[in-house]
Amino acid sequence: MNQELSKYKPTNRKGFVEFLQMLHRDFIANPDGWENNNLESFLESISRYAEDIQGYYDNTGQPLNADEPKWQIFADILKGGTMYE
């Protein structure tokens, strides 16, 4: 995943759409850079990452509550799905 994408933090729907477009372009340009580069493993990883994301926020000192939906949390779950095992 490229640096621009990994640091992107959408705050509204438009920003989330831009994030999704960037994520798509990243996959097309670098599918081998994704741990989960097929739909089955990507969806499984998203599910597991969504369960564990609060631990990520707590461990990295980010003041986010994963139970309160935010565009950034949706984006973080999708980013995590690209690499979470």
C-alpha cells in the first residue's frame, strides 16, 4: 500500500469515495503488495480486522471508539483488510 493511501483519513462521504478510488488504484497497480488479494481472503480479513480494530486504536494511542461509526474507521477497516492475517 502506498504512503498516501496508508495516511489518508476521510472525514466525510466524499473523502471516503476518494479513499475507495485510491484503494482500487493501489490494488490494480500493486496486487502482490496486498496480503489478501482475492475477494474471499479480503472479506475474511475485513471481518477479523473489524473485530480487533479497537485494540489497534488503543495500542497506537488514537482516541477513536470503534463502536461510533466514522468514515475514518470504515477506511481503516478496509486498509487493514489488505494486510491483516
